[in-house]
Amino acid sequence: MRIGYLEASAGASSLTGAYARLEGGARLRENLGLFAFVEANPRERMAGAGMRWTFGW
């Protein structure tokens, strides 16, 4: 089972122009993970953290 990830992306928005985003996370259990991200564009900088719970039948 993989327990972590790192994702980087870049793109362009018609509202804010170019942007870059970096996100990383770790899986604590099979269906529960934590993640954090940073994102920047010419107008603003953002950072955040969250929890991801996956489920299915």
C-alpha cells in the first residue's frame, strides 16, 4: 500500500493568470489521509490543509 504522495501542477486561469500549486499528503489508514497545499499566482498566495476520507461499496 502506498502511504504518501506529492503533486505539483501549473496552469493558467482567465481570472488570475498563471499559477503554480504544490500538494503533499499521507495516508494514515486505508480510507483516511491528511494533506497540505500551497498555491500562488500573480495576485495572491494561498495555503491550506485538509483531510480526505474515501469510501465505497
